[in-house]
Amino acid sequence: LLPCPALLVVLLVAGTVDGALQPPPIRVAQYNVLASYAGHNREPWFLHPLQLSEEARKDILARYYEKDSDGRFRFTFADGYGGLLLEDERDLVEANDEHFRWSARRPRLLEQIRSMKADILSLVELDHFFDFRENLSDTYEAAFTKRPRALSSDGCSIFWRKQRF
């Protein structure tokens, strides 16, 4: 089973209030696209298909964020986060990295987004807004705001179904 970013779909239920007919339900969805530059299985929050205990994951994350006196990260995936991952574990993780590549994720993301049939859709960590807008333009209008961090190219977008709004 391939990892899937967090997904939240909410259905607002319509019906009658005091006998008056209400508008049909509005489907609202939020999806974390995971920016293409961040989609690597070697990141400590992924490491698929390793079955790490909560404590082991916590130790790896602590090592991941540890910096030296020059502000550089001390431990990386290459050194197994300071020896916490064995070489055969790193090989297994790298063998599964292909599923995280943008070329593999993009078509699956678009398929998943379309399958949600949302009326209002929020996409976060999106760094391919113009591509997504073009591919969803038959159904949605959209707006985008870039993350305010200079080194980031991703941001948040709102898509709304043309037929509803």
C-alpha cells in the first residue's frame, strides 16, 4: 500500500429547516499535495516501508533537526541519522522512493482530487498551481497564494466548482 497524504473531506448536510427546502449539500475537501521538492521517502516522517516504533521515529526526528555550531544539520539519511537506520533499512527506503517522485505522484494526485468531487477544494503545499489549474479548469476556477517564505515555491490554493459558484 502506497502512502497517501492526509485527506479531509467534509459533507455539509442539507435538508429542510422549519419545513423550508435548503440548498443541496456542499462538499468541501482539503488535500496536502506535498510540494514536489519535499516529496522524498528519505525524509524522517516517511521512511516507507519501515515499521518504526513511535520511540524510534521520535529519535530519528530529534537527530534530523540537530545542528552543529555552524548551523548545519549534523545527521542525514545518508548516515542513517547518526546510525539509527542500518544500511539495509536505508536501501529498502530508497527502493521505495520512486513512488514519491513528482512524475509518479502528479497523475495519482489529480485522479484522487477529481474522485473527491468537491465543490470547494483547498490544496496546500502546492508548487504546481498553474499545472493543476489547467488540468482542473474544466470543472474548477481557482486562486493561489504563495507561502511567504522566500526559499519556498509552494503555497495554498482554493478551487471552486464552476457549476456551483
